[in-house]
Amino acid sequence: MDAVGSSETDTDTQVSNLVPKKHATSVIWRYFGFARTDTEQKEVLCKTCNARVATSRGNTTNLYQHLKQHGEKYKECMTLKAQSKETTAAAQPNKEQASRTSQSIITDVFASITPYAKSSQRHKEITDAITQCLSRDMMPIYTVSKAGFQKLIHTLDKRYQLPSRNYFSQIAIPELYTKCRDVVQQEMAGVKFFSTTTDLWSSRTTEPYISLTVHFVNEEFQLKSRCLQTSYFPDDHTGENLALGLKEALAAWNLCEDHQVAITTDNGTNIVKAAELNQWTRFQCFGHRLHLAIGNFFCRVF
């Protein structure tokens, strides 16, 4: 009895001294190991019976065959193997999702630095907003060429490439003018009677211009005023030239002279004569007459 007990103790000690296989991933290696002195791990030993099992490197077939001799251990091993497969299968979708997420991040990075196509909706929206800004606020077109404005646009949206100054002056603003003109013409299509206001003035560079504004009441009985045009007028400001210029302005907007109730002007001799030549009813500008009255008063007092 002492001899048998001593033999079992020695076997347990040897089994407990076995070291696991390096870099092992298969479940089967839980039941096999190597002696501590076997640094190159050439001789496979069974942890259950300490028997040597012949097997080639990486091949585990003989290990499974040997483990069948230990019924309970074999069943346990196969159960663990099945659980390992289920865990791997469950983790696979997560890996695929992570891969797709990584690809999505890379795509987003490239998209964030790729300039907008000129035909894209975003590029059109920003260009239209800049065109509106230049037009409504009467900003010089060369504003788009200034470094500060360009830096502002780049900071707001790095993917937007600002068009040239010529694009805004030759394409964008003329297109906006055409759209606005169409809207005003549609608005006035149902107007039966109207009145107008006109004035002559000079720019800071002494270039002469003539403006024409129309006033009317729409179908909702709302008073509307629309500046139809401010045109360069280099001709001599004679009554004849002004009369012809005003007739051409009304014709350009398809407005019938017979439907014009009156035209309001200042008291300039030439514009008064133009109204008489066209046989238009003329109203004197109240603001202009008030300005003249105040001027005359201070001249007499002082």
C-alpha cells in the first residue's frame, strides 16, 4: 500500500510540474503539457496519465485520440471546444462591424477634405448666399478677392472653393438680376394703373444716372414700390433726351403709358419739360419743395 501510494504521489507531482504549450490556442492543450526541463517542448505529456504522446508540430489529432482514453476528460474537452466555436462566431459580427466603422471613418476623413463639386447643391447654396450679400448690401465685387473675406469663407467651410471675381460680375450677379426682374414683372402683370418717380443724379465719379421707380396697389390693396432701374445716362440732359429715355424705360418693362396716373419729379427745368413733351401728369416732389423752402428761409434770415 505504501508503494502504490508513493507511485500515485510521484505521478501527481510530475503532472503538476508540466508547463503549457507556448502560444497555444486550441482547447486540447489544456490536457497536455511539457516537462520543465524540455525547453524546446518536443515531448508532449498527458496531464492525466503523464504518458508521452507522439505528435507533429501543430497537429492535434493524436492528442484527441489519446484523450478518448480518459472519457470524462474527453467529454469536457469537446464541450469546451463547442463553446469556443460559439464565442468565436458571436465575436465575428463585432469584428465586421468594427471593420466597417473603420472604413467609414476613413471615408469621412477623405470626404471632409475633398472640395465640393461645382455642380453640388452645397456649392450652389454658398455661392448664391455670397451673391445675395454682394447685391443686397451693395458691396464691391472685388470683396471676393480680398484675403480677409477669403479666409472667412475658408474658415466657415474648408471644402468650398470661392469662385473668381469675374464669375460673380459676369455670371452670378447677372443671373440674380434676371431672376429678380422676372419676379417683379410677374408681380406687375395684373396691375392696371400705376405711378412713377424719377430722378437724375451723379455718382462719386460724376457719372450721370437716371432712376425710375414704380408705385402701385396690388390685389390685396397693399401699396408697393419697386425700383425698376438705375441706368447710365451719358447723353445731354435736355428735356427731349429725358422724355425719350423715360418712354424707353417704361417700354422695357412692358408698362403702358396710358395706365400711368402721374409721375413725380423735382422742379428741374429739363425734367419738367420732359413730362410736358410726353404729355404726362406731373406731381412736384414734396420733399424737394420743402428742402427749397427751408433753404430760402435761412438765406433770407441770415
